[in-house]
Amino acid sequence: MSNNEKFRVAVIGLGWWGQTISKLIKNSNVLTLVAGSDLNAQSGRSFTQSLDVDFLPDLAAALADPRIEGVILCTPHTQHGAQMIQAAEAGKHIFCEKPLALHRSEVLAAMAAINARGLTLAVGHERRFEPPIIRAMEMIHSGELGRPLQMEANFSQDKFLNLPPENWRLSAAEAPAGPMTATGIHLLDLSVGVFGPAETMYASVKQLGSSLVNGDTLAILATYKSGGHALISAILATPFVGRFAVYCSQGWVEVRDKSHPEASTGWVLTSCKRGEEVQTVNYPPHPAVLSNLEAFADAAQGRKPYPVPQSQMIANICALEAVVRSTRSAGIEQVEAG
Ligand SMILES: NC(=O)c1ccc[n+]([C@@H]2O[C@H](COP(=O)([O-])OP(=O)(O)OC[C@H]3O[C@@H](n4cnc5c(N)ncnc54)[C@H](O)[C@@H]3O)[C@@H](O)[C@H]2O)c1
């Protein structure tokens, strides 16, 4: 593919993740980074200079730039809904970091604006692009393990322990239910990938092992309309761990991460079918974040539909809202229909 045919994007929000994504795009044969933007012009400009791309003052400037075909939103969570609508109204394809928004109503409004113009929407759930997760999902959905009964998953990390207390990631408005929007949301997304839309959420968040007053330890017991449970754990006060396991009527499959997705060093997939030996497969590192971005470009340029259906994006945010309500009510909350 020649450079001219690459899908031209701008990254909006050049913090931890926006910088991670920008550097990955520089190595892509499918996307090209035209520009970046950040509220902090000084750090944003110096970062874009280091990558030899343009700095733009704000999202509006990126939306007015005819070179830019798609925007990648790496901004705080409360901004996602309005920014998606703004970008859609300017005719740009959208990759939005997770969570797509904090409320179902925002997701529906954004999708209406995006779909009315035939634009592509992609979301930063790169776990779905990890080769062992793809393999586990194939095993689950092909029926070779029987009926999926229960998912157990954990995504924990201690990267936020030294953030200043006023950081947006530690605020109840931007990050309701403590670790939920940081890491728990990836597992909720996978649970929807396994079982489909959720039915109820029972969740508890506590501050047990850190000074993170918004909560550092989250437990969720979820049920799904198709049957099945998920037990989801997300902790911000313990070293990194990533584990995804699904137990089915004829066997089970488990994926363990060797390191944080930021710099993957690979995975171990273990599985067992009734009456057979446990099998273990090592997976080498794979840039799943880049695979997700390239799937966005493939969809926007009409090569292949984006693999995460919008119905599942909506179902994930409906489940998120019920998790947040449950941490506040201390009761079981019904999940709104998509
Ligand atoms: N997919 C993943 O695995 C993953 C990992 C980390 C973060 N994220 C997501 O990425 C997003 C950003 O998180 P982060 O950790 O990089 O946060 P961050 O605070 O490090 O960076 C956010 C940046 O956005 C800038 N910003 C804020 N409002 C802006 C605006 N209106 N226009 C331009 N710039 C603006 C800020 O100045 C800051 O530099 C969040 O949605 C987060 O959940 C995803």
C-alpha cells in the first residue's frame, strides 16, 4: 500500500494513551498520523514535533482540516459523547477510547449522528484483538466447549497510585465505580462478547489498599439475558494482573497476560475439554492496540466491517451504567435494554 492510500488520522488528547497510540500509528502500513492536539499546547507541541507531525490547537481545528479522515479521541471520559457528535457532524470517522461514553443516551446520540452519515465508529477495546482472546472466543462460540456457563476475569494494575488526587482519572464524575472505567470496562466488554447483553449487575467498590478515595477494589457479579454469570475483578492497588477465563459445559479456556497491554510480552492460553489433558499454548507478543486501530481504518476505507458490532458497544455501556448504580445502591440493578 502506498503512503497516499493510508488512512489519515489525528489523535486528540496526547496524554499517556494518546502518545502510546500515536507512536504505534507511526509504525503502521495502514494508517498515517497527520496531526495531534492537546489542551496542553506546550507538551502537545513538543510531542508532535518529536514524531514530526503537525500540532493543532483543538478538536475543531482537526475537524476543519481536509487532510484528516478520522479522529482518535484519547480524552477524559465525560468528553467522549459530545466529541463523537462534533466529529460526526464534521464528517470524520471516529475511533473513541473506552469507555465510549458514561451513559447509554450519549452513545445512542453519537451513533445516530455517525450512522446518519455512514461513518465508521470504533472503540478502544483492544483485548478483543489479542490473538489468544480471539482463539478463546472462537472456542466458545464454535460450541466446541459446550454452553458457556461462567466467566471469571481480572484486570488490575497499580499505575495510578502516584497520581495527584485531583487527576481526572481519580474523580467520581470521570471514573465512577473506582477501577471500572480504567480496567473493568475491558472485561465487561469481553463478557458481552461471550454472553451478549447483560441482565443484572451487583457491584461493590471499596477503598482498601491505597489513598485512591474514589475506590481501589471493585467486584462485580453480572448475569446475562442468554444465561450465564460473570465474576469481574478490577483493582488499582495491586500489581498488574490480567486473566480471562470462561467455564463451559464441555470444557474451559483461560487466557493469562504476561504483561500490561501497553507493552505486550505475550500470553498463555490454557484449555481443557472433558476427558482430555489440559493444554497450554504460549502466544508471542502482538500489538493488539495497533490491530484495533487498523481494523478501524479497514472499516473506514470499506475493506472490512469493524468487528465489534454497535449493539455490543451499546450493551457494554448499559452494563456500565448498571454497575455504577449498583455500587451506589448496594443492591442488584437491572441493565437497561440497548
Ligand atoms: N485502551 C486502553 O487500554 C487504554 C489505556 C489507557 C487509557 N485509555 C483511555 O484513553 C483516554 C485518555 O486516557 P489517558 O490515560 O491518556 O489520560 P491522560 O490524562 O494521560 O491524557 C488525556 C489528555 O487529554 C488532554 N485533553 C483533555 N481534554 C482535551 C480536549 N478537549 N482536547 C484535546 N486534548 C484534551 C489532556 O490535556 C491530557 O493530555 C481515556 O478514555 C482512557 O480510558 C485507554
